[in-house]
Amino acid sequence: MSEYNNLKLVTDTVNKAFRKRKVHETVLHSDRGYQNKSKKYNQLLKKHKITVSMSRKGNCYDNACIESFFSHFKATKRYMSYYNNKRFQKRLNNLSPIEFGTNDA
């Protein structure tokens, strides 16, 4: 997981997936981001015999289910960070759970 969707993240993810599993007849669907159209990325997919599937230009509905999933995933991640690091709790002596857990007192 990364805050930035760049070529390194995309290629590292593909390489990691193929180190863990040798998958055959794989279809990888992506949007039209610059990293997904790069020569290096496409050579990597060809090396692993991955079929490329890409959203149509100007059509956000091609990848709507994945966009929705990651929207919820990121919102959950933000809430967990807030809950554990910033939300002070009376029952924890007005400390956040992280502060309470690392407090030596």
C-alpha cells in the first residue's frame, strides 16, 4: 500500500504477486494512468504472460467496483488512524489508544 500510485509501486506489486504465485491466464485490469501505459510496465506484463485490460478513455464506469472498494478501504484506513492516534478517550485518562499503550506510567 502506498500513498502514491507511481510506476515503481505498480511494477513492484506485479513482481511481488508473481513471486508469491505463478498464476496462468491472468487478466490485469487498470485505468489509463501513465504508469499503466509505460513501456517498462507493459514489458513486465508481457514477461509474465498477463493479458492487459484497460478502461476506455473517459469512461469511469469500466472500473467502478474497484474504485468503490478502494474508496471504502482508504476511508477505513483514515478512521483507524484517527481512532488509534488522535481520538482521546476518557477511560484511558484522556489519552489516545496509542499514547496509552506506549505510556510508561
